[in-house]
Amino acid sequence: MNVTVIDGQGGQLGAQLVKEIISRFSDINLTAIGTNASATAAMLKAGAKNAATGENPVIVACRKADVIIGPIGIVVADSLLGEVTEKMSTAVGRADAVRILIPMNKCENLVAGVPNLNTAALITDAVSKLSAIINGKNA
């Protein structure tokens, strides 16, 4: 299974996701894509083996992904303070993959009906959903 984690800004959410995913699932191909070099570096430091930075790596990784995980801003052009380009958000949105979008109520993207949980709780839920997908259960 090909799992792609996409993050921007300082990459802290992506780093926490990478760390949790690789500690729980040994038989997946995890690719970390940063919208900037700092985000990529943070995910590499967290243990990602495959990583790249920028618009084209997002596009290519989305074509190969079975599951894409990241903040909800990865599907909104110009989000993450402008780091997500239109081509990036289109690639994520059009990908033939399951998207696990983490509702970070930041950067002018607010998700109604979702409680304002801390990052640890959001990551736990995202990894739980990934586990259900890997194990063939409904997320």
C-alpha cells in the first residue's frame, strides 16, 4: 500500500504523522512530501525514508498513492499561507486515492461541525482511519 503524507509550513503535523505511521505499519510504502524544504526536513527527521519537496512531487505522489494524508488545506489552492498551489490541490482532489484530511482550523480554513481537537487527538484519529483502510474495514 502506498501512503503519501503531505504537509507544509514547518512540517510538524506531517512529522507527527510519519512517526506514528511508521511505528504502527511496517509493510507500507510511505512517501512524505513537503510543500517547502522545512516541512520535508521535519518529516525526514521523523523517519520518512522517501521524501521530496514541491509542486511536481505532490503531483507525482498523488498519482501513485492509495491513501493521502494531510491537513485539509492540501485540497484548497493558496492555503497554508499560499504554499499549496492550484496544481497541488487539484492533484490531491483528483487522485484515485482515499484522502484522510485533518481538520486543522487554521489558515482561514474552518471546518464546521468538527470539534476543535488538539493535534494529538487528530493524529490518533487519522492513524485509526488509516488502520481501518489497511485492514479492509470502513474508515
